[in-house]
Amino acid sequence: MTLDLPSPIAAYVAANARLDVAAMLAPFAADAVLRDNGAVFRGRAEINGLFEDAVIPVKAIFTPDTVRHENGQVVVEGPAHGDFKGSPIRFTYRFTLEGDAITALEITA
């Protein structure tokens, strides 16, 4: 099944599938905020650190299988698999977009 994802989200998902940190970071606005299960990362440098420290070492790849629009956000759900306890785990990603940039992302399991 192919999902109709907005271009910045599609770019992020495709880059994550390749574990390409630079390309994962590219769709984010310079001042974007990412919330990951309660932890807050502000700006590209902190988000890059999260990717380098928590995504790449465990090869965490998110594979969305549903998408919907809700309260001005794009909500994408699906499993993430990798070399981590409990893999795969189902996640919900709530993206806020402005133009062609991700300005906020909240990730919950």
C-alpha cells in the first residue's frame, strides 16, 4: 500500500529507511521542535543528536501504514523495527508542517 504523504514527510520516511541522518534532518525547519516520548529536542542540532544517538545505533526504521489529517496535523502511524527491545513497536508520529518544512513532530508509542 502506498500512502499519500506530504512531501516533507515522505522525504523524512524515505531517508529514515536508508538511515541517512542528513537527509532525515533536511525536511525540518531550522527551529523545529521534536518531542519523543516526553523528551524535547529543539532545533536541527538537537534533533540531529537524537537521530545519531537513538535511531542510527539501533537501526530504527519507521514504516508508516496509515495517515490522516487531524487538528491541523498530519498523523502517521505504523511500526518501527530495528535492533531494540520489543521490536517492532507501533508508533504514532504527529507532524506539523509549514510550507515544505516540518516545524514540529511528536512521536509516541
